Amino acid sequence: MFARFKKPADPASRPTVTAPAAPGPAAPGPAAPPAATVRPRPGTPGPASPAQAVAADKDKKRKERLAEIKLELHGRLLDNLNLAALEHATEAELRAEIAAIAAEALEEMGVVLNKEERAGLNQELYDEVMGLGPIEPLLKDDTVNDILINGPRQVFVERAGKLQLTDITFKDERHLLRIIDKIVSAVGRRVDESNPYVDARLADGSRFNAMVPPVAVDGSLVSIRKFKKDKLKIDDLIRFGAFSEEMAAYLQAAVATRLNIIVSGGTGSGKTTTLNALSSFIDNSERILTIEDTAELQLQQTHVGRMESRPPNVEGKGAVTQRDCLRNALRMRPDRIIVGETRGEEVIDMLQAMNTGHDGSMTTIHANSARDAVSRLENMIAMAGIEMPLRAVRAQIASAVNLIVQASRLQDGSRRMVSITEITGMEGEVISMQEIFRYERLGLEPSGKILGRFNATGVRSHYSERFRQWGYDLPHTIYEPIL
């Protein structure tokens, strides 16, 4: 029946047909349904339950039985499919083969499914073979932003900034580990007891992080940050309320006139999305090099060179750090260098690049405000083991960084650009800064949604003359606050 993809028959290794478990002794009454059909077993005698509770119980038992059947069929697929031939099979051919193998196995097991259940089962089996098993539907769901797995029995998703528990589960910890291994091996990484955590990316660019036992106590922990297939542009972010048109006009001038920009914010605040959107203002004639631990930037230019760091191998050798990539990038004639996230000793090379002819470079860091971002830069320089006087460190930062864009995820789940702050130089021992735009909170709706507005502070940009010289003469009205 499946000549192209079925393994050659081997009587010695033919799997034993496992019949469904026979029902237990039934109470006197109507005969129980045949074991060949997927129906819940009769419940033990007891007081009558409400109709909804009975229906829910039947549905639960039916789902459990379908899960058992899927596990059985998946084992048969692994035994019957010629995995080497799958590389050259089309999706339609593979789906047809899976449907044929499943139909034959169901007939041998004496299991009867309706059309809808059979179609769902075939889809789940296809996802197990070619996709990522139970979470494949979540990856295809455009309303899901994050997938968070706490062991095999808990799968959460984030929709519209809110976490929700799904009814999706894995069969057991081994099933979850197999999916994790499938993801990390595709990008040349590994995860096991000796290396219990890993960063990787999916084929669509989504960011993946996993931590496995024994470090993860109650089962493997998985976090997937999905990227939208459609790249968000500045107009999209304005429409979503991430920032205002005046802020967009200012940021366009800042990027086009090659100011060095740091996007600061907490986890999940939209730093990478903001960085991607800001890159749309870069001219296509410029050569851009990106450096990341896990490649996730989606720049919209034609001349982009992407680099990704590499962890050490099993022997602890062969590591390529962001700092190594950054040093090499300086020899590759870049117009701009974009570092996905600065969080270690590479900060020294990043600041030096900003100070030595690579104007217009950008990066992101984790910090809760613009002032905290500057302190974080100071701390990273100290952690790098560079012994410099504090004033010299601050002078280096003040000279290299021109603009700090602060992104934040508010309590209602919305993401906002809450502040745009310029660094104007040094005043004594302190880095001088001035805020140009901010997000003002005005109240809270009964539904929990935050009411607010974007407003100028009334301070004119320190770089207004630079904007004018480059042809971006912004009207003075964008700096006027709303009273």
C-alpha cells in the first residue's frame, strides 16, 4: 500500500498488534458497546450527575482514549515509514502515506473513528513526524505571541498580553524531550544533563529557550517567543498605539542622521520589535552587519550581513562570542553595526565602534529607565574587567550614545514606548540627559486597560541643528507639550 515510504518487510521485527484494553465487568443492564469502537467505558453505579458533568466526563474519557490511539499509531509510523525517503517526499504524498498507514492500523486494532476524528488524528500524526507535535497548532496560530511550557502537562500561551492555560499536553516527559531535541539539533546545538539549558531558533525565526531536568525540577521548561510573519513597520506600531506620529517623525530623523541609539526595556517589552521598526529608516545604500546570540532580527534592508555567536562544543572548545563577532565585524567595512542585545564584555567594543566612525549603530539592553540604562552600561564595563576611572567610563558612554529609547510592557499587557531621552554630554562627573517625549498615564478603565497619551516635554532636541543639516528640519510644534 505504501511502496515508496514503507520499510521493507521484516517478519522478525514486525510490531505486535496491541488490541484495545478489554472493558471491565459491567453492571447488569444493557450490553456494553463493542471494544472496537472508541467509546467511554460505562461508569461505576452511583447517583445521577447533571447532564453537563456527564457530557464533560465522556468527552474527557474520549480524549484520553484518542491520545492512547495516537501514541500507538505514532509508534507504528516510526516502525513503518522509511525516514530516509521522506526528504524527497512532498507534503501531499506524506499526508497520504500517513493516512494510509493510520487507516490500516486502525482497522487492525478494530477502532472506529468518525470523519472529523480521523482527520484530526491524521493531522496530529503529521505534526509528530514533520512538525513539533502538540505545539504545532500554536505555532500556526497568529494570535499567539508566546508559548510557555512548564513540564509535559502545562502549556500556556500569551494572547494580547495575557497568559492563558491551554488544554494541550504532552504524553510524558520523554515526549517533550524528544520535541526539544528535534528543535535544537536542527540548529547544531544540544541539550542534556551535562548542558541542561539552550538558546536556539525555529525555522521561522522564533526564539526558543529550554531548560531540562535535573535543573528543571518538575519537568522541562520551554519558552518560545514567536515572530509575526508580517514585519511590523512604523505605521503599524503607530496604529497599535506603541508611540505617536510625532515620536515617529523624530525617530526617523534620528536614525537617518546616524545617531547611535540604544533601545532599553524589560523582558517582553518589545525591544527587538522596536529595533526592527527603527531599521526601516536606514537607507538601502548602507552596509549593515547584525550580531546576535540567537539570530532573530528581521531587518528590512537589502544589504544586511547576519552573524550569530556559537556556544562551546562538548569538549568546551570552539565557542564564538558576540565580542569575537563584533571585533571581526569592524574589519568588514560596515556602515552600521547592530547588536541584538548587549549584556556582557562586548559593550566595550560596541562603544568603541560607535565612537570610531560607525555612527548610526544600534543595540538593545535590559533596563527599566534611561538612567538605569546608563548605569547598566557602566556595570557591564566593570564586569568586563576593564579598569578605568568612573569619569572616563562615563565620558566614553556620553560620547558614544546619543539616544535612549525606553520600551515598556504595561500592566494591561500593552507595549508602549514610554520615553525618548537624549544624552547631551557630561556635567562634571554626571552624564547629562534630557527627555524629549514620554508616555503619560491618565487613568485605568474598569476592564483594566490603561488610559494614557504620548506627550512632548517641551524640550527642544539637542540635535535639531544636525537634523536640519541632513535635511530633516522638524517643525517646532512636535516639541510642544499638550496641556
